[in-house]
Amino acid sequence: MFSLEKVGRRLRGLYLKILRKLDSLKGTPREIANGFATGVAMSFTPFVGFHLLLSLAVARLAGQNGIAAALGTIAGNPWTFPLIWYITLHIGLFVLGADAPQLPVDFKALFTELFHTVIGLDFSAFLEDIWPVFYPMLIGSIPLYIVVWWSVSRMAWRVLLNNPAKNERDKDDTGAGM
């Protein structure tokens, strides 16, 4: 039977598990928090199947913690993707001042077709069938990425910063605590 209390306990357990993992990573609280934020924010882009690789690349280029970025991509999952896609599509349509494509959009069919057009290098099908939905989602993901990245980075940094054990361990690893 569905119980909000059970869902809450499971989410809290997941939150604590991720927090413990972040807490065990090497690096400064800022590097870890920014890496984690990059992974979470990347989950809000329409690049399904590439979130992990893109997060690792951005984290590497920005001097962030790559493992934290990989952990952050957990935010994008089968339960959250439909909501993320819906929000990014409508933000993109609003920003572009465009009319909504035939709604509701069948995202499962859209991303299945996207996979087949990319694998088959069928760019005409991509432009005709996928681009009218993918482009607004891409545009809509930009402001969402910025807001999510900033929010998650601040929250994760504060949590990691308030852990004296981690801060002392990191000082000892870098020699700054001597």
C-alpha cells in the first residue's frame, strides 16, 4: 500500500546515503559541492543517455569533483525525468515565444526515436520529428540548469562546510592544517 511516510523515509535514506558518500570524497567542500551540483543540473538537460559523460567532462574542465558529479546525475531517473522534460519543454516554449507542439508529447516515443535517428544518422528524421520538441527543451534547460546548479551547489557546500571532521581531514591531506 502507498504511504507518504514510507516514501519520505526512503527519500531521507537516499539523501543520507548520498550525503555520506559526498562526505567521504577527497577534495574541498567547494569542489565536491560544485561537482555534485553539476551532475544534478546536467540531469535537467535533454541529453538523455549522456548526462554522466557530460557531467564528468564539465566537472573535469571546471576543476570540480568528478565522482560527486556522477553522484549528482542520480537526480535524473525514471521517476523524475517525465517532470523534468515537461518543465524544460514549457520553459523553452515560453522563452522562445513558441506555440506548444501537439500535446501531450509522448516523451518515451520521442527519446526512442531520437536514439534511432542518432544511431542511424538519419538527420532528416531528427529535424522533422524530434527538433521541434528537442530544441525548446534544450532552451528551457538552460535557465533551469543555472537555477538548479546554483541552488544545489549552495546547499551541498553548506552541508559539507558544516562537517568539522571532513574539513580537518582535508586540511591534513593538503598540509594546510600543519
